[in-house]
Amino acid sequence: MNFELDEEHRMLRNAVREFAEKEIMPYGKEYDERKDYPWEIFRKAAKLGYVGGSVPEEYGGAGMDYLAEAIISEELTRADSSIGTAIDLAVLGVPMILRYGTEGQKEKYIPPVIEGKQPSAIAITEPDCGTDVAAMRTKAVREGENWILNGSKTFITNGSIAGHTIVMAKTAEVEPPHRGITAFIVETKTEGYEARRIDKMGLNCHDTAEITLKNVRVPTQNLLGEENRGFYQLMGFFNESRVKIAALHIGMAVGAYERALEYAKQRKAFGKPLIEHQAIQFKLADMWKDIEAARLLVYKAAWLIDQGKANPALSSAAKLYASEAAVRVTYEALQIFGGYGYSKEYDIERYYRDARVGTIYEGTSEAQRTVIARSLAGKIGR
């Protein structure tokens, strides 16, 4: 058992860190205030192979393993929590196509994302259902050589800027209801597809939208995977996407921890640096411990994906622990900064705001605990 990265992964980490510190870190505050999507940085990252790094080379990717993907995610958000997340999640609609799409779908929809032309999205959550995916109301009805989609989705990452969105919709009224869900590739320029950006607490340069589908006509060749098997495809997608989200939140935790550590060394109180006070030492020790534990979980989950042994419970555990650790670490980092941490003069208040959503999106912390418990009870996949 080896807990060290090999030379190839170390070189990747160094390269991404160098890029992120130069092209991302100086601009976090600016993009947060403007609430702009970081198009220019996104395209620079894509040219270097840092967007969808694990996508095979035949579709424009770098052909890296999933551990490399996790390393990239971590380094991007270490530099800035909002810009890093926006860039890393540009590929959200890609994994489903890569895993379940036809060759034609892969060749058409994946390269533009990996080349940095336009992000992709996946639309699951609705105004009346989030964790309860089976309760979705968006419907797709077959009409000749097309499917007609009607419904609404909300909190959709990249929903207003994506070139295509993977839309999950009901195609059959059956029991149990999750067995009647199908995935469709919807081009966002299609008539009837409308998106409105949502203003939110954090991740301000990260596009999040409400989508309305009004008689959106989707050709039959854009049905993704098998009809009425969308729920099961989605569960496979989550096995990987939750590891990516976990890695993003490790990066946020590291970014906040490193800034707090440096501040504690420089700032003095009662005649000595903060880091010499036991109260601050204990905070930093717990922060470091949480980061190390989260990273071990995430790297193991990523390694299992690379071995073709993706583990739903471990992916959920990685996402659960890393997102909650990021909330704890950013909270303590702000506490170490004191009043300055609450000020927009420093990055910490942004990291604190941005980290919070990690325990909600891509499955709440409560949902992750349910997945783990069902796995322990032998009920996963039913």
C-alpha cells in the first residue's frame, strides 16, 4: 500500500498549481463582485487539458485517470473557491454522454466542452423535488421522430450558459416511479428552452439557473442511454460526480487553511503571534486533520473508479466528509482572521460563503448518509 503520488501525478499537481496561482488566484475577488462567469480563464484551462482531464483523447480530453481529475479539482479551488468551481464543473453534462451515449453523441457534444467553447449542464432538481428524484414532474412525450419536453428545473449549474443540457424527464407512469425516468440531450438554443440565472449566497461567478421547458422538441437520436433507465444511469453518474465535488471542497478547505495559517504566523495578539496561542493551535490542528482525512477518502474513491470498482458508499462518504470538513475549516479560518475574516478585504469570507453549498448540492449530507446506510444494509441499486 503506497500513500504517495507517483511522479506523473506530482508533476500534474505542480503544473495545475502554477497555472491556478497565476491565472486564478489574483482574480477571485474581482469575479465574485462582478458575478461574471470566468470565460477567459476557462478557455486557458481547457487549452492546458485541465477541463475534463479524464475524458479520452479521441473526444478531445487528456486521457488522464480519475485520480488526476481529483487533483485538478483540488488545485483549482485551492486558488479560488468560486472560479475554480466554475471551471471544474464546466463538464457536468459530459460524464453521462461518455458513459451512456452513442458514438455520434460523444463526437458531437463532448469536444466543444473540452475545448473550452461552451460548458455543459445536467438538469435534475425541480422546484418541488430535489433529493427525491423520483418525484420529478418534467415530462417527455413521444411524437413521431421527436420527444416533446415540458417542465421546469432549478439550481442547474451552467443552465444559462451551456451548449447542451442533459435533462431528466418522466417518460412512463410506473411503480416504483423512478423506473420511468429517461435522459435527453437538449441543445440550449432549441425553441422553448428558457434559462434565468439565480442570484445566490456564494459561488457568484458560478452560473446557476432556473430552466423552463415549453414544448421543447428533442429528436429521438438525442435520447441518452436506454428509455426509462435514466434513474439508474444517474446513480452511476453520481458515483463519479460526488468524488469530483468532494475534491473541489478539499481544495476550498486547503485554500482557507493555508491563508489562515499564514495569517496566524503574521498577526500578533498579547505580544506574540497568533500561532503561539494554544486556542489557535488547536483550531489549525483540527483543520489540518480534517483535510488529511478527507483527502484519503477522496483519493481512495477516485482510485476505485480507476480500477473499475466505483463504490457508491465510498463516493458518498468522500462527498459527505469533504463537504462538511470544508464548512468546518472555512468557519475556523474566518474565526482566526477575526473581524478581518468578515471583511471583503480578505478571501476568507468568500471561501466561507462558497463552501456552504457543498453539503446541499449533488446530494445533501442527509442523502449521502442514506446512501451509505442503504449500502451497509445491502439495498443499493434496487
